[in-house]
Amino acid sequence: MTLASSLVKILPQKFIGLIPLYIGVELILGVAILNKAGGIYGVLSLFTGHPINFWQWLYNFLNILVLPFYISGMLNLKNRANNARKLSLTCLVYIIDTVVGVLYTIYFIYFWFSREDNNPTAVPGYSSGTKVESAIDTAIKGAAVEKRDKAASALSSQSASPGRELFLTVSTILVVTTIRFYSTLVVLAFTKALLKQDANAQRYDSTTDTEVEELLKSNKTLKTKIKLYIYDLEIKSKEILRDYFL
């Protein structure tokens, strides 16, 4: 199976049309690492008493979870011995992270707008169900209504503000999402080039990966088992992408 021809055609040959892909991937992974590192502060908010719901906590936890894969991809970007399998796993993680990020963006937009106050001109503390009112209550109500009318008049002169805020929010989200999808295409294009290079190299060199040999010979500690598990993920990611690319 090969990657859909429509996707192959839109894969960039250079980053923003001028810079080599590997430099673009370095920049993309660098920004992703800085961005995902912020998830640590989100998780720590549980211990500082800052209000955060389950979905927000889960998003920050996922940021921490993908951070080691991005760091591994960055460190092995120029290591020809294993960059094909390392970047294959990083690429798949980046694709999944992009999809999850878009879904969470939609959720946070809904969460933000659902928390907005839709009745800013209401008179606080006043109930229209009171049948008996004293002269003092009447005076207080009259002052409150007058204050409300003045606030409504002031807000009416700024009626464009909510629309402008919505426009800026949606525009920013669209720009960020577009950049993220383009970054995903850049990572895909670079991984495709690595897989092709790796396939050509294996035609003339079929030696066993020295890293896995060392892991198999070492003691079966928890650290070694984790490394072997990640190695298996890298190999599977490499095979999955090869089925689509080559």
C-alpha cells in the first residue's frame, strides 16, 4: 500500500519553500518541546488549588506523555544509525497529537464561550417576585434600574466588542491550526525521506542494530524493559509508515 497520491503531492520539499526540511523539523520539535513542557505546570495546578477539570488535567498529562518522544526525535535527528525508526515513532506521535490538539481546541472554545456571562445588564440581588416593597426598597430598586440603564447604554455603544473578540479568537485558532497541519506535513515529508534513505542503505548493509543487541545482552531491569518496549514501538511505526510511503 502506498500513501494516497493527493497527500504525496502536498508534502513540502522544503520548509516554507526555502529552508531544508531537517532544519524545519528541528524548529518544529523545538517549539513542540517548549509547548509540551508547559503541561507540567498544568498538572502541578492540582497541588496549588487552581481550579481545573478532568479534561484539562488529561490534556496537560498527555502533553507530558508525548514530551519524551519529541526530545528523542530531536536528539536523534542527525543520527543516521537510528534516526529512521526514531523519527517514525515521533512522526506518528506528532500526527496523533495534532488530531487530539484540534479536538481539545474545539472543546476549549465551547468551554470558554459556555462560561461567558450572557446577561451583563441584569440587576444583581434584585428579585421581581417581591409583592410588598417598602419605600426604601423602592428607592433602592429605582437606583439599581437607573444604574442598569446607564450600563446598558454604555454597553450598546460597544456592541462591536463581543463580535470583534469572537473574530480575533476564531482567526487566531484558524491560524494556529493551519500552522500545526503544515508542521505535520513537514514532519511527514522529512520522515518519508529518511525511510527512503534507510531502505536504500539496507540493500547494501543488513547488519543488526547495535542498540537492540546491547539491550538484549543487558540485565532485564525495568529500565531495559521500557527501552525494549519503545524499540518495538519504533519498529512498528517504521513498518506502518513504510507501508504508506514506500
